[in-house]
Amino acid sequence: MLDISLPRPLQGPGNMLHLALRPEQFIARHTAAAPIHQVRMLGFSPYFVADPDLIDEVLVGRSKLFIKDRFTRDLSLVTGNGLLVSDGEFWRRQRRLAQPAFHRERIAGYGAVMVEHAERLASTWREGQVLDIHAAMMRLTLDIVAATLFSSGVDRAIAETIGSSLDVIMARFSDPTYAFAPWLARVPLPKNRRFHEARARIDGAMRGIIAARRASGRDEGDLLSMLLRARDDEGGGMTDEQLRDEAFILFVAGHETTALALTWTWMLLSQHPAAWDRLRAELDSVLGDRPPTLADVPALRYTDWVVHESMRLYPPAWSIGREALEDLELGGVAVPRGAQLWMFQWAAHRDARHFPRPDSFEPERWDGDLARRIPRFAYFPFGGGPRLCIGNNFALLELVLVLATLARRWRPVVRPADRPRPQFSITLRPAGGMRATLQRR
């Protein structure tokens, strides 16, 4: 393990290398150092904000004093100026336009679609089959988001093209080489060429879908139709460019993060047979031999606890960044204008002050509505404040219904030798995938 207490001239390179090679240790060490702590990196010195109350100040209480950090804004190279990266009045207008598509009543209508696709996948699995469970969850959530966002506007070939292109893009942002040498992004390397080709394929697919839907004028009852019909107070809607940006963000968020939460859940259930037995008992009691429906969700309490505990230990979005718009004081520390502030769900969710035995998988800890008994930003897998993930209710519903549907019939077993390390990129992917063996219930 690298010693981060290096002489001052070496602290920046040493910290950057430590972060790249052992991010779990680096984040834990620096977030434990102080409620807010400046860390010398290579070329910049971000502030690690660890205290839930200070995170609350940044994301809620004084949110207007901050914008997205520069690393998040760099994602606009791929995402465009969608809800993930935009700020100010433009973001507020886009949020207002998109919000009706995510009303609870609208989301509830997608429950049957989620179960249908999960049942279809379960019917293709075979006893003893060995598969990459991460890849399987990615394909499943890809199908679900294509059906709910684009309805009949996306055939399997287009969805697969978008999915494979996303893999190329995520690999590019997972490469630590670019953190050490960002200028490499401008060099005509093969990996850069593949990145730009993948971005162009996604852009072309999204624009084609939007153009076809505008031309047809049909309301397909999906999220894209809602976005097309959305109007602001002056009667204006989204341009094709804005639609492309928002549709891309929704596609990625609804595909990538949900698949990751399910993937890590299968691994944790494999490690904890008692939790698996309790999950199975609940599914047998509530569902019997039928698939779940939206009406079953309130009764699937333990299933919901499993999802929450999985996202506590392996939050798909493992960090949040902000940039200060002016000089300010936070937690008694002077923070200058332009400073980068990083907040880590990975560390906050493992704080023993709020989660006894923090590294242990204990779904029962969520009994009695734990989320209301701890500080608001001790647990924040979907962010918080005005920038709370717009699709959080969609994701939670999908996680519970898909987990219940698949676990009712199958148990994917991830053996100790096949448990991957988390890869700290834009999201928390399993490095190299996750091998699992299927056992029929």
C-alpha cells in the first residue's frame, strides 16, 4: 500500500497514483481525516466533503452556490447538455419539462413491462448454466429502458448498437491513463477513434428515433412521447438537440445504474445464504407460483431492504462532484471560487456512526425506516436536493420487481473466486464482469 504522507513536492503524484490503484483505501482514508479535507492531487487540490451535514449544505442548503464539477461537465462530450451536466436556468427549464414523465402514476404503468422482460429472460436460463451475470443484467435493463423510453421505436438491433457503444464509452472513462495525461484524449490513438465512433453511433441512433417519432406524430405512451409533448409556461417544447441529450441521459441512467445494482445484489446474496433464504421465504409467501405485480410491491418489504442494502455497499453512482461559484466557508474551512468538492456515497454509506458493522450485508437494518433515523446524506444513492435523480422512483420499482421476478425462479450463485473488485469509473462496475452459475429454485 502506498504511503500518502509523502513530502509535499510528491504529495500530488503520490495521491493521484494511490487513487488510481487503490481507490477504496484512498477514499476511506481521506474522508476519515476530517469533515472537510483538501487533498493535494496532480495539478489540482479537491476538497473531500465527508460530513452528512456539510454534504446537505452543498447539495441542498446552499446548492445555488455550486455547479457540477469539471469532471461531470466533461461528460457533455458524450451526453450533450442534458440534465446530468447542465446548470442554471437552462437546467431548471429542462427539469420542469421532463418531470411530468416521472410522476408516480406514470411510472406505475411501466411495472408490467419490467416484469414481462424479466420473465422472458428467466425463461431462457438453464440449470447449471454459467454466465456473466453483469452482462445479463445489462441486456435486461437495456430491453426495459428501450421499451419504456422508446416503446416500439427501437428494435433489438438498434438497442444492441446503443448498448455496445456505451460499453466502449464507459471503457474510455474507466481508463486511469486519461486522469494522469488528459492530453491523450486529443491524440489519434485507436482507443480514441473507437470512442468517437461509438459516440457517433449513439448520436445517430438517438436522432433517428426522435425524427421518426416526430414524423409519425403518434403518442406511444412512453417517456419519449411525454418529452415530445412537454411545454413550458410560454408554450415552448424541447428542440431535437435537447430531446437527444435528455433521451441519452435517461437511456444511460435507466440502463447502466440499474444493471449494476442488480449485479452487486446477486453477489451479496451469494455471500449471505441467510439473506437469500429470507428473500426466498418472502417471495414464496407473497407471490407463490406467480410473477409479481405492482400491487405486490408494498408487501415485498425484505426485497426492498435487500435492494437498499446492496446500494449502500455498492452504490452504482459512488461519488458526486460540485464546483464553488464564489469564495465561501464550509465547515470552518475557506473554500475558494472554482474549488472542486467531492462527496462519496462509497464512504458515507460505510460510516459506522450510522451503519453499525458497516461492511456487513444486513438488509434487516432497514427495518423501521432507517432512512428517516439517520442524517439525510448518510445514505444518498440517488444524490439529493434539487439535483436528485429524476428517475429514482423508476429505478427502485424496477429493482424490486426484477429481483423478485428472477429470484422467484432462479438463484445465480457467484462463487468466492469469481467475486470481482469494483471498478471506480463513472459508475461502479465489476472489473472484468461477474461469473455466476444458475441454480433453479
